[in-house]
Amino acid sequence: MRVTLSMQNPNQTSRLAEQIGAGLRPGDCLLLEGPVGAGKTHFARHLIWSLMQTPEDVPSPTFTLVQTYETSAGELWHADLYRLTALDEIEELGLADAFNDAICLIEWPELLGPLTPAMALTLNIQPDPVDQNVRIITIDASASRWMPLLKQLAHDS
């Protein structure tokens, strides 16, 4: 199932992140696609903050590759794969194990190749071609785990 949403401003994107975050549990994986500057880290940051008891700094993992957080929903891994060049580098990060035991937010997921979790929820974030302040977010999943969320988002839009 696929749902496409138009986020008119960053606050709407933040609320969407909070809504999705509220239902996450260990083993869930969100794949955040989109060009540089589309808002992947903005989305991830607000989702992570929504799950924290005490908000803390949530930097982009562009240079650290992975940031981990203890949240009310369990351990959360936020990974940015942009600078990686080989599949074995991804394996060295320990993501394969995290996919089973933690909530994972993955920026630049196309680099996962065969490691991409089949049960993942994909969010493709794109700037609107007419209004660069608007984001078009296409949310896609085939796993039944995500169907109630996608139906709710389709109903709300």
C-alpha cells in the first residue's frame, strides 16, 4: 500500500514523524529516501525526540554514520549511509543485528542492497517542484505490520 502526503511546512512533517513514532517497536525499520536537503534528518530528529523521556541533541549521523538512542519504545539506531561505498562497511556497522533488536531509521537506504529489511516502511521525501517549502512524502510498505498506519494516514489526508 502507498500513501502520498503533502506537507505544507516543517511543522506538518514534525507531526507526521511524531504520529509514526508513536507506534514504533523494536524490529521496525524506516527507510528515509530523498535528495540532499529534502528533510530526511528533520523527520528523523522529530521522530526521535517524540520517543525521548528527556530531549537531547539529535545530530545528523552524516559523519558518525550511526547514532543510537535509548527511547521509551526501545533502542533506536539512526544511520546515514551516504558516505559508505561498500556493503561490507554496512555490515561492519552492525545494522543487520540492529534490524532485529532495535528501531532503525536509515537515510540513503538504497545503499543497503540485499541487506534491506523486507518488513521496512519506506518514506520518500521530495521537495515540491513548484513550492520548495512544501514536501511530498510518499509512504510505502508491503508488510501487513504497516497497513493500519497507512490506512489511517490515507484517511487523515
